Amino acid sequence: MGKRIQLDYDTAYQTIDGFGASGAWWAQEVGGWKHLDAIMDLLYDDKQGIGLDIYRYNIGAGKPTIATDPWRTTMTVEVSPGVYDLDRDRNAVQAMKEAAKRGADIVLFANSPPARLTASGYSSGEPSGKPNLPPENEEAFAKYLVDITELIVREGLPVKYLSPINEPQWDWKGGQEGCHYEPEQVIRLSRKVALELEARKLPVKLLVAESGTWNDPEYTLAMYKRIMGDEVLSRAIDAYAVHSYWSSVKDKKIAAEYFSQFDDLLPLHQTEWCEMVDGNAAGMEAALVLARTIHEDMTILSVSTWEQWLAVAKGDYRDALVYVDPSTRQFGAAKRMWSFGNYSRFIQPGSTRIGAASEDSDVLASAYVSPDQDRTVIVAVNAGKQEKPVSFAGLHGKKAEIYETSEARDLGLVKEVSSLGNYVLPPESVTTFVVQARTAGFWQR
């Protein structure tokens, strides 16, 4: 008998809102390819792919920019101040529509104000790393963002959030779109966007402040208290967004301890992460890093959403789920995409994470009860090079489907069992157990 994975249905944690990825910057090109359907099926279809349900559309700031790589620049849909044409960004808009067609909610986000409103005259930041949005242009930027949001809502797309600021603490100096904001300006600009949304009665919530890391005392931790203490912002948001870059387990535990002081803590959204290293992006090593990161964020921080940075990319860098060759327009899924799917395909929005304790410290286990309480999803990560026998205790239900991502399988169905007892986790694998409940409604939260 293997070491136990003990489930505790009496201990309920966060409700899961979904899993996603962004359309930056690939969608401007790939959105016009004939293979777009197949790529979007890999990402957003829950039969052929991994069933993501959040799509982040980048509201571009346009040129001029210091960024030289076309895949790190964007097209603004602004024709002139107050005049817009979504057809200017037709490929990226098409990718967004394809995600929505497959059931995804839409999040709109901006990395920078349009170049015409910046201090430097560039959408890629200010060469000194200082704030690049003059205070006198904040109202115009807020209007720009909400104008575009309203335009996209009128297209019939399910826009859930507008995020005006992205990683405000970094000194953006070029290379890609970005804008540094001091903490006071984060609050001031966010208020203006919130009031503009409110004035137009748009069914869209504000998403802030997308700090780049969990371990930032000013932009992540203190910022939450400041936002919730603001009358306008506190009514404009229903979640708090942070990125998981450069965050160790220790950093995440410090953040979790900080947030535990709030009795009515809003759901935490992890809205952007990638591994940020060169090297083989396609193999199991990278897939296991992603699976471990999701596990940490789910179990330490109790995040309600988990979102990958780039859905699609070119080149040999660990930043995406699908990789493409622009010269041939060929594409392929990384193992990382499939290990993401061990979570995203099976954990439905509205699911609740419950207690799951692994006796084997090398096996990372988490568990989730579906909204209808008719199944339990258990995800087990074995990053070691040895097989790991496990058994299950406290499980409601027996009949199970078992799915595996490993060198041998891409989220493949391994077997169906009438009774889930002992199981051997393959080395370097991510395994999902979908267990049918004996009766629905077995558990009341």
C-alpha cells in the first residue's frame, strides 16, 4: 500500500473562478492564420485541448515604441482621440472571439497608455524608468480604456474585467510595452477608471493592481489595504490580482499570512506567470515547474484563478503553452500545456478546493469538489525520478477516470476504475483523478 493522500471534505478553501492565458502578443499575427481554430481548440476546448475559460485581451498602446521585436509591440484600435476601429487589431480580436465562442470570459488589460499620452512619447516606457503617464493625462487614459471596453462589450463579448495597470513597480525602459506607476498614481488612475465604468453603467468590474510578484510589501500587500479602504475602488472590484513572478514558497507564505488578517478577503487572482528562463520549453521539466507553481498558488495562497502569461509564442523560451514557427506557420503544444490541463480541463469554475494532505512530501496533492458535488478532482504531482505508490483515504466515491501527463502521455486517459484504491504515480508526471460521487449533494458548504 502506498503512502496516503488524505481528503478532508469538512475543510473548504477557495472557490475556483477559472484558468486562462493572454493573447499578448501572438494573437496579432496568429489570429489571422488558417490554423487559428486548431490552436484555440488546444487551449480552450475541453475535449481536444485543456479547456481554459479565461482569455486576456491586450488593449494595445501602439507606436511609436522602442521595442524592436514585432511580437513585443501592439496595435492600438484608436484611429484618433475618441475614434476607434476594432478592425485595426482584427487578428487579435478574432482570437478573442474564438476564445469566447468556446466559453471563455474576457479580461481586458493594458500594459501602457497609448503613446500619445505618455511622457516619453513611447509606449515602451520612460528611458529613466520613471512614471510615463503625466497626471494631466490620466482622465484621457481612463476614457481611452473604457471607450474600448464599451466597444468590445457592444460586440457581444463576455467582458468580465478591465485591468488598467500591469506590473506598476517595474522600471519600464523599453523592449516591450510597459509603464511605471508610483503607488499614489495606481490609486488615482484606478479610481478614475472605476468612476468612468460606473458612469457608463457597464457590466464590467475593475481588476487591480496586477503587481508583478507576491513578495512586494508596497505594491502587493499594502496596496490591497489601500484599495479596500477607498470608497470608490472597494465597490468597483470583486477580486484582487497579483502575478507570481519571482515568488518563492517563503514569499507566498508571507503573503498568505498577510492576507489572513482580513475577515472578508476578496478572491485572489493569479493573473500572470511564466518561468522566465531560456532553454527547452517543450519537455516534462518545464511542465513540472508549471504544475508545482499552480499547486503552490492554489494551496498556499488559495488563488481563485490561475493564468499563464503567453498562450502562444515563438522561440526557445519557457513562456508559453503552444509554440509556433512564423515562417512555416507550424505549431505544437508543449508538455507544459498538457500539465496545465491536468488542472484546467477538470476543475470547473465554481468548484471548491478541499483539504488534501499527502504523507509523501515528494507528492504534491490538491483536491476540488465540483459545483454540483457530483465529483471530486484530485491532482497529484510527482516531480521525482522514482515511481510513487499512493492510496486514498476519506474519499467520497470510488469510480474514477485517471489522466496523466508524462513523457509517455499528453493528458491521456490511462484507465477507468470501478474503485480507486492504490495507485502508482509514474516518475516525473502529473496525474488527475476524476472521482464520481456516490450521490450528488453529499456535502454542504
